[in-house]
Amino acid sequence: MNCLKQLRERAKLTQQYIAECLGVTQGAVSQWEKGQAMPSADKLPQLAQILGCTVDELFARP
């Protein structure tokens, strides 16, 4: 999830918005961006849709 922050910023979205869409906390999104945790696999398609990318792009190197 190394590029999650860049994808989120490119889409001009906040961590809080993504958290609300996925039913998680803003802290969880922050941890994903820092590489301290990973979203569950069932959230990946929705996360990619929110960010306007593919699931593969979520795992691309920055």
C-alpha cells in the first residue's frame, strides 16, 4: 500500500472520507498509508473504486 497516500491525494480525498466510505476509522486509513497495517481483502475493490484506480495500482511502488 506504499502508494495509497499519493493515490488519495491525487483524487483530492481525505483519510476521513475514505474511512467513512469503507466503514473503518480514519486511524486505520492512516496506518494503511504508513504501511503499519493493511486493509482486509474484501475492502480492496471498493478502495480502488473510490481512488479511481485498479487493485494492482494500490500495491504499486511509489
